[in-house]
Amino acid sequence: MLALRLARGAHSLVQLRRLLVAAASAGTGFLLLCTLGYALAHPDPSAGALLRLLWCLAPVAATVYFAVAVARTDPGTRPRPGLSAVGLGPGQLMAISAVTTALSTTLGSVLALLVFLHLRGDLPGMPFDGDAAFLASDHPLPLPAALTLLLLVPLAASSASAVVLRPRGARPTRPRRPGADGDSPRERSRRRAESGPYADQPGRLSDPQQPAPPLPTPGGLPWGTAVLAAGLAVEAYASRSGPGLALPGRFTGGPARVFGGWSLTALGLMLAAPAITHLCGRLLQAVRPGVLRLLAGRVLQEEARRIGRPLGVVCAVASGAYAMATVYSGARPTFGPLSTLGALLVAGCTVATLLTAAVEAKHARADTTAALLRMGAPTTVLRGAALLRAGALLAAFGPLTWVVAELAAAPLVR
């Protein structure tokens, strides 16, 4: 009940994000139900239904990832002193966020079930009169199996949200007197580095050449590179032989193992992207930086973990789309409605996750941005720093996406 009250009292933009999560869950649930319908209509060749279910894992993962990103940016479930006073600590807020995520995704699953039943003709109204092989309208629908598939997204999304938002144990700190200056210079530099992306800039606007304390580099670049290379190797090996991958709709393409190779490629890019983002910020501050490059570089370093992984996933999806377009450039494949729906779900959820992470990063540095404006920093400097950050990320991840796409498509066009 408390989760419903917090959900009803949220801002309109927060409600819009929750509705997008419900829409993504509805699309993914509909794909899962269509896979069940295909299995009912084709009981003998079970391999085709299994491969279609395997293909649906990509929309499921994209929907869960988007739902977790929305849960992270939900202002109603952030720890606040007023809520802690009435017994709503971090653990209780984490549970409320998981319940809210479950409600949004369950709403989408219910909508998917209603649409699927309507198209089959099980509900009053005009049923779908086209090619309804994936609906299996002449077979009874096993309700337990349908509910099991529909519960997959709500359970995965709520569990992932609870894991991501679980309260971390904070180390006890000794109280310090106001104005005390007994710490070492290294300790003071560490506190300045942890206080925010602009923590060192207000005091350095007059001397931008003074070096700022370095922020720790995110790990994952070696593992990401290794997983990326493994994914490309699996794709090269799988292109030689293997069973066909039956996608929902009318489009059937390359070997089934190619899907596993693309999954490893996406995981490798997601692991390596935070370190690449941090490196972009470091390069922006190299060789006598000015105020503009200093601000842009420090923000990229601070937000490397927050926006790096969604950016890596977007690059993985873009490289996969480019590779598919390259492979089938002359074949003119026929994409069915379900194939189109799955592609739109994956692309839309990944882009929406990146935009949600960008909004979260903007809110995280709102106090420091306001402090810079109070000190007299012109808004053109902040806008220029934002454009410089976007240009640096595009210059780094654009060629990387193209190279990965070319390497992924090369063994498939032979």
C-alpha cells in the first residue's frame, strides 16, 4: 500500500518512465506468449520453439536493464532524514522500490496477456484474421505455462532492483570539529575527489593548470577486452556450421551460436565502457587544460561508472544492427512483425536506459552546478563542457562500434 501511495505521488516524468517500463514489459511478454503459441502450433519440431525462446532473452534482458535504471532514478525511494525518522530506512526503501518495479512490469505483463487473448479470439471482440500461426488460436492455451512466462520479467526486474539498491554498509567515521585541519594532505585530496565532479573546480577557476587529484580508474577493461575477443571468436567459429536461429516472425538467419557470440560481445563492451569513459575524461584534461576541458574531463571521470555501462550496451546493440545490415545487405530478408517488435524493444530499452542514466548523472551534480553558477560561472561554459563531453564520447565509441561491427560481420559474409 505504501508503494502504491509513493507511486501515485511521484512527478509526471517519473510516472512516464514507469509507463515506459510497463510498455517494454508488455512487448516482451507478448513475444514470450507468441513463442508459446508457436510451440503449441508446432509440437513436433521443438528445436524451433526453443530457439525462438532463446531469441526472446535479448528483449527480456533489455527490459530488465531498463527497469533497474528507472528504479535507480526514482526520487521517491531515496533515503531521506524524514523517512528514516518514521522507520523507512534504506532497507525498507529498497523493498518499496522492488515492489514498485514489480507493479510496473506486472501491469505490462497483464496487458500483454489481454492483447494476446484478444488476438486469439478468447476474449469478446474481433480476433486477428491474418496469419495467426504464432497465436495457435485452434489450440487451448495452457494458462500455467503462460503465467510462468509472464512472471519472468517481473520477477527478474524486481530481484535485480533489490540487488542493485541494497543498502551498503558504511564505515564508521570519527566526528570532526568544524574547521579542523588535522588531516594529512592525502586525506584532504581524497575527500575533495569523493565530494563530486566539480569539487576541485571552484577553487581552480583562476588557475586551471593546477593538477587535480586523480579519480580512481574503473576496473573491467582487461576483462571486457577478453570477453569481447571471446565473443568475436565464438561468432567466427559459429559462422562455419550450426543450427539455424529461428527468430519470431518470418526472419530466419545465421547459426544459433552467433547469438551467444553477440551476447559475449555485448557483455565485453559493457565491462570495458566505464574504463574507456574514464580514459576520455583523462585525455580531455591532458596537456595544459583550460577551464572548459577541465570541467568536462572531471565530469566524465566522475560519471564513468554511471553512464559507461549503458553506453557500452548501446554500442553493442548498434554494432549488432550494423553487422546484421551488412550481412543481409543484398539478401533482402523479410522481417515479420515479431522480429520488428523485438528489435524495437532492444533498441528502445537500451537508448532509454542511457538517457535515464544521463538524467541521473545530471541530478547527482545539481548541487555543484548550482554552486558554480553562484560563483559567477557563465552558463555557456557549462553548456560547452556538456557538448565537449558528448563529442569526446562520440569520438571514442563511434569508431569502436564500427570496428566491432565489422569484425562481427566479417566471418558471416564469407
